[in-house]
Amino acid sequence: MTMKRTELEKRQGLTIANAQRRAGNAYGPSRTAPPDRKAQREADRAAGRVPFAVKLPAELSAALRQQAQARGVRLDDLVAELLRAGLGR
């Protein structure tokens, strides 16, 4: 019995997918591992940080990110520093 072209293509795709899984790469090229959010929350909690969501204009947000990158500090550290300065502490 001969196979239809679509069946041949389907089997070829399965062969490639199985080869990737055997190589330990189920979904193609690996990316950097996503950060472990639970560990990050625990580290933040231990450092006395709490989540604080704020809506800012896009240009202000971009300026903050640019300044943090220029200084080589994390964005949350820069915002904390600027808030302390603004509050007079």
C-alpha cells in the first residue's frame, strides 16, 4: 500500500520532532532559562522589598530605564534612590 504525500510529510515531521526530544531539545534551540520567580520573590522578601505597581507615562518609564542602564544598576534600585531623594530621606 502506498502512502499519500501528506502522510509521508507527517511522518517526516514526527521523525524530526522525536530526534529533537531524544537530544534533550523538545522545542528547538534552547533559550536562556527563565528566572525562577519563586526564588526571586523569596530573595526580595528577605531583602525587605515589597511589590509596588505604578503606572507611568511611557517617556518617563523609558527615561528611567535608560538612566538605570547608564548607571549599571537595577531599575528598582534607581527608583528607590530617586524616591528617597524626593521624599527627603
